[in-house]
Amino acid sequence: MSAHNWIFDAETGCNKNNFISNQLLVQSVAKLKIVPFTRVLEAGFKHNGEIVNIMNVKELPDPTTAQLEELTRIPIDKLQWGNRTIKVVEWGRGVEYTDLAQQLSKFDPESVLQKALTRQMQRALDIAAARNGFFHADAKICFSPTSATGGTFATAGVAGAVATSNLTFDHMGVLADYIAGDIHVPPFEGEDYIGLGCRKTLRGLKSDSNWQLINEYLQKGDLFFRGEVGKMELFRWIQVDHEKAIGNSTGSSPVLGEAVVFGDEAVARVEVVAPQLYADPNYQGDFGRTKAIAWRGTFAFASYWNTATDGEAKIIKIVSL
């Protein structure tokens, strides 16, 4: 009797026996931290490539007095609209596997690939929200700390100086005064603004005695954001360790990484098809021998405003030349 030989083996691991740990180690990556701070525009968009108008209402003027006399008619202000356009595009990636691999593998490739693709999709979404929205050149206002107490503001979408200091409590005061008092951004939630930052940038704030831990400002029953690490001045900070979304360095600065602070209506998310997983059991039409799983969606991210105007700009990027 001739020896029995298997004709297939895996490039990594082994499919010839079951002597494999039942705990499949998967790479640990962060779930969505940036996308939740975008606002979804109302539905009704239909197809890939559609040009979408993001409509914005400018703030109404403050009258000298709003007091009325008995016979005075109520003055009527007219709304002033702002508008910008973005194009929704299709996104997606997939992975194939064979029917033979599914038959011989200790683990079901379909379930393993679903987890891997879900994580990839989460990373891709956060990158898109960060780079096409919060850190895009359309977000015009930038701040670069150039000393332990102050820094340089720029309004052209790029940094105006090399950052020579990491963030400090004094910088938080400068940013709080600017975002609330100079450009009059409405808070994101309650009276609080949001900050997204990398490890290097937040390390400067965490080491300050004025840094507040979550249990020091949230009450029982209050909700905290995924990745939230603390608060300083008016800003609740979320640490993002995904460097393709928010870099742990910026420009030529040796001491600062990327960060951004913002209030309400900072970045819009337009969805034609929400990103999700799809399975194709007959991927290449070979009678089900080659299969594939993919994620795809049709969407776009963009800042609501592309100006640095008071009452319009909602985002301050913390970056360096």
C-alpha cells in the first residue's frame, strides 16, 4: 500500500493536524476613536461620485438692543448661508480564501477574516476622518507652541512656526480663550470642547499638576468617550495611538506630535452606503472553490467650514512646520 500524502499545506502554521492552540492570537488595534466626533448629514444621497452640498448657517448678528417698545414691530433678521461641496467616493478592501483551506484549517478562515477586515475597516475610517476632516488643509486655523506659555496662530491651513515646546497648561488657557472668545465655537457637549492627541503631545499635559483624571470631573452616570484620558481647561482629551490617523510627530518639531481641538459641527460625514462587511462564496466563479470577504462603503468626510472666520471655523490644529 502506497503512503498517503497530503497535497496542501499552509504557508504559516499547519493544516495536517489539530495540535494548534484554540486561542487564535489577533493583533490588538484600537476601535473607532475619531469617527464618533463627526456629524452624519441627513440621508438621501444616492450614488458614488455624487457632489454633496454642505450647507451652513452663519451666526445671526447681535443687535444693539433686543428690547421692544409697545408699538414697535419685531425686527426680522435674514439668515446667511454658507456652502461647500464634497464628493462621496467608494471605499473597500477584501481578502480571498479557498474552499480547501476552509475544509482543512483548524480555524474557520471566514470568521478569522471577518475580524481582521473589521479591524482594517475601523483603522481606515479613523484615518479618513482625521486626514480628510480634522487635519485637512480646509481646517484653516493652526497653533504651534513656541514657548512654555505661548505660541503662534496661523490661518492658512498650515503651521506658522516650528513647535519648540510640548503642550502645557498655559497653552490650554490660550487655546480655550481663542476657541471660545476669539472664534466663538460652540462647545461639543455641555460646556466642554474635545481634544484628540497622540501620546507625545498628551504626555506634556498628563505630567502637569492641573491635569484632571476622568473620575475628577465626570459624575456617576456620565458617559465618557472611547480613549478619553483626562481634562484640562475646557478640553476633554482622547488619546489616539493610531499614528496614520494622528501622528506622534509633526513637521520638524522634536518635542510635539499632532493634536486637534474642536467644538460642535467640526467635521461632517456623508454616507451613501454605510461601511459594512460582504461575503462572496463564489468570488471567481469557480464553482465555489475560491471565496472572498470584503468591506466596502460609499462615504466622505470634510470639515463643515473651510475658512478661519470668526463664527465659522470650528477646528484648531496643533501642528508644527
